[in-house]
Amino acid sequence: MSTTGTTGHEAACPGGARQARETTDRLLRAATRSGAHLIAEAALLVQGWAVLADPIAGAVYSTPAAAAADGVHAAADPHEHPYCLQRPAAGAVLVLTPGPTVPPERAARVATTTAALLDVRGQRAAELRGEQMRLHTTLVRLLLAGHTTAVADTLGGNRLTHATVYRLTGADVPTAHQVLWRAVRPSLAPHADACTLLGRLDGELVVAELHRGGDDGRVLRLVSRVSERHQLLAGMAGPLPLAEMPTAHSDAAAARHSATSDRRIVPADAVGTSRLTPLLPTAPYARWAGSVLRPLTAAHQHLLLVWLRTGSKPRAAAALGLSAGTVRARIRELSRLLSADLEDATVQAHLLLALRAPAPADDADADSGNGNGPVRLETLPAGLLDTEATRSWARGLVGGLEPHLRIALTCWLAHHARTAPAAAELHVHRTTLANWLTQCAEHLAQNLGDATVRAEIHLALRATRTGPDDPAALPRRGGRTYRRL
């Protein structure tokens, strides 16, 4: 009769029990060094290969390295790999493939012991993780406060010059933080060529990858997988110089507001990317934009861009790390500087066009404006949007909308995407308007939740207008109903 954890063969053979103890001792010694040494020792003991596969990170440890892909595939589909031994371990899966001469009892003992030791190492790491996470959050806050030199000196001196920032939100952020931490395995080792910081700030997960001007895409792939698995929305900005960390932080938040369930991570340089701006005549466009923006500093322009991309002052305030009152006050001041009503939907669409424009060829051109008097945001210079190319673009974007949908969409955009006041002006129920907007989004194949998309649709509707898109002209059949023309 065998004892617990000892096979019948080992009980009958003192040599087998001694060999089992030696196996356990070897694994224990390897576990005191590192997880990689433990996996390597397990592979050696079974005369085959061993992989610790994580569902997000892929192969965490692999011996030999060439077995990593096979281990991940086996963990994902165990029924297709019956020759592999698999054990859950430390939130991942241990996959062992023993050599043909290794007894099954020995291979099973190695797999079970290795998995148990990985769990012990994981528990110890979890005890230390809380303190490490707090340290990461502190370092992220220091970077956002402008203490980039101190943080860079602590982490790697002049080796770390740029940052790529991700900001993730969703109901499952705490769990995603734990999963991403285990997948990234962040280290604060000094003088490394790259360092990843993960912090929780105001209910969202901030990932800052510090590097030397470029990254290999590993963190982006991990953030993408975590976002899909835990239903998060993410924005990404960078690489930017480390001193511009606050800018990258706010740009990532602006980009996140364009993310959807179909596109869970959005780069900041994709927000506002337009099919319209390449169609505009470059020289007049750049001169007009340069003249419009001349009263503004780079900081002013960045604030306006974040506001227009997020679609609201509270969201812009959250992205910029300011109070909503401060953002409102600054926008009022910028409205005065630009001599324009920045609350007008058309002015906002024109301003976004100006902020997207290429730099003018020279300062003299920027000073000259469009050559037809003072430059104002309320109107665009002649020849900018009234070309055949832009008309064709506008027809392709909003052409085919039924009259009631076009009028409803125009009214809703004029009210800055607020359904209640738009429904009141249209004299329809809010549910009716919401249904119409859903039909508009399906017809246009556009995300109406994206503020920059709404700005372009607003311009396209104005460019294709053949009559007054007036709520009073909404086709009706009595009461709050309408008829199709």
C-alpha cells in the first residue's frame, strides 16, 4: 500500500523513493533562484521541454526557447496535445512534454511539484506586488508633475529619453491591472534600455513605457490583449520626449474617447485623421490656418485640440488633469483671443480643421491670411471647401440620407450631440431621435460617438446642403410623426 504522493512502484523500491526526493530537492533549489531556472530544471528532469504559458503574455518561461510556441498552443487547446502534461500554476499553465524513456510516474511528479513551487513563488510575488504597484503609481505621478529628470535618473539616466503612454478604463480595471502586471513583469532595474510603469490614477490604468525613442511593440500587444479580454477602452500616445509626458498623457485620454467595442485601443495620431484635409489645397489651407491660430501658443492649441477631440469640457479637464472650471475659463479666454464663439458647432468644426493643418510655408504667408480681409473662424476662405474634390467627399459621406434623418442629424450636431435639446427643437420624442441617430450611424458607417467624426459630418452636411436643413422643414403627418418624401 503506497503512501500519499508516492507511487506503488516507489513504495516497493527504496531507490525510487530516493530518486523522488532528489527530484524534489533539485526543483526546490531551482525555485529559490528564479522561475526560469525552475522551468529549465523541470525540462531537464523529464528529458524533454517545459513551458509556462500565460493566456495574455504567451510563453513566460520556456526551455528550450524553441518550444515556446508549442507550449502556448498546447495550453490553448489541450485536447489536440494529449502527449503533454499540463498543470495550472500561478495564474498560467505549466506544459511539460517528457522524453520517451521517462516513466509516466516521474513526469507526473515533476509536473505536480513544479506547479506547486510556481504557485508558492506567485504568492510571494503577490505579497510584494502591492508595494511595487504603489511605487509605480508614485513614479507616474512624478512624471506627470514634470519631475522627469529625477525619475529618469532613478531608472536609467540618459538612456530613457521617450515615453509611450496608454490610458485604459472599464469596469474590470483592477483585474486587468493584475493581469497586465503579471504579463509585463515590470522591473525598475537601473540603466535598462526600457522600463514599463503601471499605475492606477483616479480609477483608470495608466501604462507608461519609457524607452530610447522607439519600442518593439510588446507592450502594445499586451495592452491590446488585456483590453479585449477585460472589455476595456484604451487610448495610446507617443512616442514623445520624456519631458512631454503630460502631453502624451492627455492625448491618450483624448484618443480613448474615440475607442469602441470594435476598436478598443486607439492611437492619438489616428484621432482626427481625416479624409478631408488631404483634399484641401495645401497652400491656401496652411495660410488660413496659420492666420487663424497666430494668437495662440502651443499650449493653447493643445488644450483646444484635446477639448475638440473629447467633445466636452469635463472630459477635456479629466484628460488634461485640470478642473472643469479651469478649462471653461481658459476656453472663454481663447474665444476672446480668436474673436469667435467657440460654442458654435460650425466654429468648432472650422477650428478643428485649422488645428489639423500643415504648417505654413513661411511666416509671411501666415501673416497674409487669405488676402481678403480679416480671417475669421465663422467662415472659410473661398476655394477651400467649394471644390469638386471636397464636394465629392461630402456626397460620399452623407449622400443618400433621407430628409428627416438629415434634418435630425443636422439639428443634433448643432446642439453638440445632446439629444434632449435637439429632440425639443425637432418636436419629437427623445427615443424617436435616438432611433433616427442609430439609423444615421448605420447608413454613414461612422461612429457618431467620436467628436472628430461629428465635426467632419457637420462640414459635409453644410457642403451638400441644397435647402434649409431646418427643424421646421421636418416632414410631418400630424402630431409628432413624420412622412417619408
